[in-house]
Amino acid sequence: MKPLLKKTKIKASIAGASGYSGLELLKLLNNHKYVELDIATSNTYGGKSISGVFPSFSAHTENVKAAGLSFVPEHKLGKESFYSSDIVFLCLPAFASMDFVNKYLSDFNGVIIDIGSDFRIKDEKDFEIWYGKPHTEKKLIKKFIYGLPEIYEEKIKVSKYIANPGCYPTSVILALAPLLSCKDLEITNINIDSKSGVSGAGRKLKNDYLFCSVNENFFAYSPLMHRHTCEIEQELSSISGKNIKVCFTPHLLPINRGIFSSVYCKVEFCAGNIKAGGRDKNLHLSPGIKQEMNVENDYEPGYYKQLKEKIFGLYDAFYSKAAFVNFLGEKIPQLKDVTGTNFCQIGISLDERTGTLKIFSTIDNLLKGAAGQAVQNMNLIFNFDQKEGLSGYGIFS
């Protein structure tokens, strides 16, 4: 499909530009050669210059697009405020994006990319179950395309409404997509252990996020009914064509940014899809007899070699043309290798002893998990190079 829009220069606005994701977006758009900044809203810093609040934008002022802008408080906006913009990014907390769209963007003809969570869940009943409130813009839900370029690139190119994926779901969906898109394999018992830096919670004052609470500490939170569970299951089910349920547990790391997801699952060839070997004839023997016979598992020799080759081939093929996903094979990725970049790095290990596939996925939660992915989506829609504005080498080497 051809992109819906094609322009040499565009004007972009950001609602909620002083939060963690909004600030990252300001940085990215500031360095994007095809973008002119239009409006940046902030209730916290309304009326103050961007460079005054964030001094890093005042360096080399002649080259900093944001240097001459001031934050606009929401109460000074009207429906006509964004008429000059080609795209509006919504970097707002849950429930705020749909309210903002209703108030200020109901007549807007440009592109809307919601980095918040309001338009990711396609079933309004599921949204109410997981978010605890009914959706107020039900007619718009179906118009929003889930903005994961590695899965939905062609749909994104021709859409004006993008629901940017959550940070945890991005890391998890990219980790599992090659497996679940394969009809030759049976994937069961998906258990997800994800860890995030504190910026993933947003810029807010809460006891759990205070320095003395986080420093030299580590803990799980929301082990039941975390909102991202529904999003993960929705997309994995769409990819596989099956009703997928996962066990998802997030954890808070005492670091600023980054997500490391460890995904565990059972993987087998579906019946009739094994070239050679298969279930061992000793399958029903007792553990004691198996030990005496030196039988380690229920499969014939060569089964796991064949399974491993299949899995590696899937990942290599699935991400061979992906601009921002690196499959590392058996090398385990590290947070420092993706922090400050829009990349996702994935490594896998097949534990033959327990028949468990272990998938390790890392991203920067503020970039590939938020602002970077939003710019990647924008680039696709406006027919820019997917990597434009996203070519940074990261914070660490």
C-alpha cells in the first residue's frame, strides 16, 4: 500500500510535552529534518519557555526548533488551535487522550498518534474491565490502528489514527510474534517476567517512586490484572489466530529507563510437522526406569536440534528487514545496548532439559516503548525514511 500522506515538511504538535515521553518526543522532533514544531502543551509549565524549563534546549539556539517555543496550558486551547498542524501526538495519562480528542480534535483533519493507552484496546467491554471505566469515544476505537510497525506497517501507512503500543507490550509482542505467527508450532504456558525503569510509570509523585523507595530496591507490582495484560493478549491472539492467555508480572528496577522482558513458554512441533524423529517410544516409562535407561526426555534424538533450527529460522526471517529489531541468536541482550535508541534486541535459549524456550527482549521504554515508536509511525505515514530522526547511538556503548 502507498502511504496516505506525502509531504516534504510537516508541522507537529504535542499534548503533554513536559512528561517523560513528551520530552523525548520534543528531542526527537527537534532533530527531525522534515518536522517543524507547532504547539507543545503543558499544564505544569504553561506560559514558560521550553528552553527555560529544560535548559538543554537552549544550547546552540539557532539550531534548536524548540528554543523559541513556550508551553501552552490546556485552558488556552480551542478547536482551532491545531488547524495548522499536520500531526498531533498525545502524551497523556489514561482517560485523558479521549477527553482531549473530544474537546480539541473532533474537527481535526490531520494525523493523531496517541502515545497514551486510551485507544489500544479494541473491545470497549475489555477496556472497561481492565481500566475500570467505560470508554467515552467508542466510535473512534475502531478507527485507531495498533501502531507496532514490525507487525502492522502496511496498515499504519494508510491510517490517520494510531494507537501507539505500551512499553511492556512492545517488548513482549516483538519477542513472541515470530513464534505465534508460525502454524507449525504449538506454543503453550506463556509466562512473562518484565522489568522496567522508573520512568515507565510517568512523571508523578508517588511513594513507590521516591528515591529512598527505589534506590537499592527491587519489587514486583500489579501481579494481577495489570492493564498491559489485556493489550498483550489482544495482539498475540490477533497474530496467532487463537485465543491466547498469558501470565504477566511487571517489576520495578532502580534505574531511570529501559525494559528487560524474560518470556518463558513451552514449544513443540504440531502433529504432522516433524520431518524426522518425534515422540520417544519411552514416553510412558516411569521416571526411575527412564533414569536407568538414560532417557532424558520424551523425544527422539535430534528433535530439539530440529526445533532449535526451526525457531532460529523463524526469528531470522521475521526480522530480516526490520529497521529497529535485532535478533541476536543465543546472545542475551542487555539494557545498556538499547538505552537511548529505538531498537529492540532479542535473544533466545532453548532449555532441552525442561522443554522450555526462554526469550529475552530489551527496549528503551521511552523510545521504542513510546516516543521513538511514535516517530517511526509518523515516518511511515508521511512516507519518510523509517529511520529519520531515530539514528541515535544510545547513551552507553
